[in-house]
Amino acid sequence: MTPLHLIGVGLVAPGLPDWESTGAVLTGRRPYVAAPIPPLAPAALPSNERRRATLGTRLALAAAEQACAGLALDPRELSSVFTASESDLGIIDRLCTDIFGRHIPVSPTVFHNSVHNAVAGYWSIAHGCRQASTSLSAWDGSLAAGLLECAAQLADTDRPVLLVAYDLPGPALLDSHRHLEGPFACALVLSAAALGAAQPVATLALDLTTPGVPDPLPPGLDPALEVLRVGNPAARVLPLLYRIAAGGEGTVRLPYLEDLDLLVRVGRQ
């Protein structure tokens, strides 16, 4: 596939509040200190939508805002891809509890937050964006699926695309069936051509291959980061971000389908 140009990165996770901090942690310039994510209040959202936004929405939008900050791009002109293996399990639990446990009508706010493209809708409202948006899920391969969707779009248009991968733990009852470490959100702004942008700048070339062992984080980093990578599908991006932060070239293997992995070759501009 034609290489993609990475022109913006955003990240929000416990102890990793932004891309600058994350890059310093991944390259060993700063120790990893797990810390709760501070309250997130998407300033671009109107007040009514801000009140209705779930933690998953706030998490995804915070990463997206970081990735777009400092770029000579209007968010209204960005196509977008939002990907999550589970989306917001807390909302699904609330919806099911109201219907089957409490036998009460579902609140309109709970219902509209339960659909998989709710986060994309909040992003569109926040920035008045009417460009194409895709919301998808591919279980543990959701990050790889999102990258492939971006590559397909960029092969057809010269419009930059925003990729946001996010996942967060659900309530205890659901967590016992599907445990997720986190919460975690990463956003990448990708383009088909190099654009004037702040660092980091890298190229990503994608190829499908037979299944293998996904790349772990390099030894020497805090083991909690590897636990996060293994335990949250969106955090599978961490080895890729390490390559970018370290400034080197190399290949990162990401899980995709049962019979396919995604290889991402990282190059420099």
C-alpha cells in the first residue's frame, strides 16, 4: 500500500496525558507513573452535549483534539474513523439494567449514547464537521481495522483523515466477561501527502501478513505499560508509538483477524 504520512498524534491514558509525555515515557526519558485521568471537558462541545457526553466520548475527543492541535488543518475538513472493540460498556449496562432490571423506559440520552457512532456524532457537533465519518469495531483487531480503513480512504482522496482508537473498562458485571485495562485513547491524523506540520512526522506503510506474535514494548520500560498494551485493544498502538518517538525505522506487527495480522513499516520523512 502507498505509505501514509502521520502528521499529528494525540493520546490520553492513565499516566499518559498527552503525546509529549508518552514519547518521553516510551523512550525512557521519563519514568512511567500511573495516575488517574483528570476530568475531561471537551471545550468545543456546546454545554448541553458536554453534559451528555460519556467518559468514552470525552476520552476519544480529548485525544482527537490533541492530534489536531497545531496543525494547519480545519477540523471541519477532516474525514474521520472512530474504532473501538467495545465502545462504552457502561452505557450498555445502564440500558440493559433499565429495560430488564428496573423495567423502565430507556432515557433518550442513554439511548443515543448507546449507538456505536455516538462519539463520531459528538465530534461532528463539536466542530461543525460534515465530512465522511466511519465508526467500526473488529474486536481485538479494531486498531488495525481502523488503520486499514484510513488507508483505503486516502487511496481514493487527498483529504486528510483523523483516526481515533479508544476503549475503556466496563462495570464489574461485564468486566468479569471482557476485562479491559485502561481507559485508553489514541488519535492519529494521516494524509496521503506530506503537509506542513509540527513534529512528530513519520510515514506508515501497511501490509497484511499471516498471524504471528504481536510486537511487545521494548524491555526496560515499566511492566505496567505492557499490561496496558495487552489488556486494551486501543493500546496495541504503543509499540508503534515507541518506534515513532524513538525516531527510528522498523516494522510493528498488530493483531487483526484470526488469519491475518497487519504489518506497519515506520519510516521517517
